[in-house]
Amino acid sequence: MEYEVNEIVTDQFRMEYLCFGKGKKPFVILPGLSVQSMIRSAPAIVGQYRRFNDDFTVYFFDRRADLPSDYDVAQMAHDTTQAFEKLELTEISLFGASQGGMISLTIAADHPEMISRLAVCSTLMRMTQKRFHVIREWVELARKKDREGLYLSIGEHIYPGKMYERFKDALVGFSKTVTDEELARFIILANGMHGFDLTGKIGQIRCPVQVTFDEEDTVLDAEAASELAAHLSCLDGFEMRHFNGCGHALYDTAPGFREWLYHFVTEKRER
């Protein structure tokens, strides 16, 4: 399947994005926090979301390239919105996972006219000190430049136990390719989630929303999803599904996840 990797350039920033598909409607993916850019895995992403190819033009956005030293979720959302505007995207079906979910919720609250459907996975609307403790652990490992320890901690927390053991050697291998610049970038992006709180704005979201979470998520917690759902369940078209034992990365591990996501954004929901 064909795809393109392009770059948005504004007066303030540069932002890389992956684009594929031949549909008229935009489907945008905002990934979670990662040590290295997920766009490096473009062929895998295109393969994972091939179901969307006929109905949508799919856009997969990275964070901006030139990060300021302090860069919170609100700023991430602002820059990503500018990228949407630069590409003249409207009536967007938006999917965000983890940190990408926080950005997606913020965009949908600040620009409800821009988003037609919103799906978020393994995310929250309010980052408490308790919920930040795993992210803080990752930041400390990155500061120590413990690449292997960082990758193993991330893998252990986001994947189910058996999957983590299967991928452990691969994670160690990936860690050897991480640069100092990537570690510095990771620290800025991770710290950007500290203090995130959308409580005062969450009621501004107007589109149908899908919330997905795993009850054994050790990065965040199931209570975070319940809190989010309590604020969004009044919306027409609200959907919520929970898994058990798929981990934080359930967008990759949960059986049938992308099929359910596809049905939601195409309004082909099961009755």
C-alpha cells in the first residue's frame, strides 16, 4: 500500500506526518508518548490501518520537531491544530492513544467545530500525582541515559506479561539505537503531561466519543477512564468498552480493536 511521509512547516515549528488512503474524509491518528518517532514504523502503521484505506485519507502526526524546553499538552494540542488547519482538514474523525488521547480531547474541547468523531484509548482528562508516577519513573531513567532500563520499563508497563517476555530481547535491541537527542526530547514530552487537567473544558466537546481502556492498565488506571466517561456519557453516540489483560497498549493488543474503531468512525456501529 502506498504512503507518503511529509512535513508541515509554519513560522513556529516543523511537524512530520504520515499520509495514506484514498477516501475523501480525514481520519487522524495521534499516537502516545514514545522514545523514538513512530513514523519510522510507517509500513507497519499503514498495514495496521489498511481497513480505513477506502473510506478515509489517514493522517498520522508526530509531535513538532523543534521542541521548546517546556511543552505541555495544551501547547501540543495548539500546534497539532495548526497542522490540521495548514492541511485544511475539516470534519475530522480523530483517534488518540495515551498522550495522543489527551491531545485529542483538548483539540475536541477547544475546536468542537473541527472534530466530527472522537475516539480515545488508554487516556485521561486529569493527570494526578498518583497517575504520573510511572511517567516520572521513565523520565528518571531517560535522565540517567539508561536506555535499556527505559525500554524495558516501558515494555513491562504497556504490554501484557507474556507479550513483554516475548518482545524483551527486541526491546533491548531497540534501546541501543536511541540517541541523546531522542532521550532529551522524550523527557520534555513526558514532563508535558504533568498537571494536565481538562476538567474545566471537557464539557465543550460536542461530537460522539468512544472511550476504550484496560482494567489492568498499570501506566494510568481504570479510574481515569471511568472519570472521563462520567463527563462524556451524556453525549449522543457515546460508546465505552473495557478490556482485561490487554495492557496500556490495547490499541495494538486487544482483539478486534481496530475493527470496532472503524465501525465507530464510519457510523457502522452494531445495533
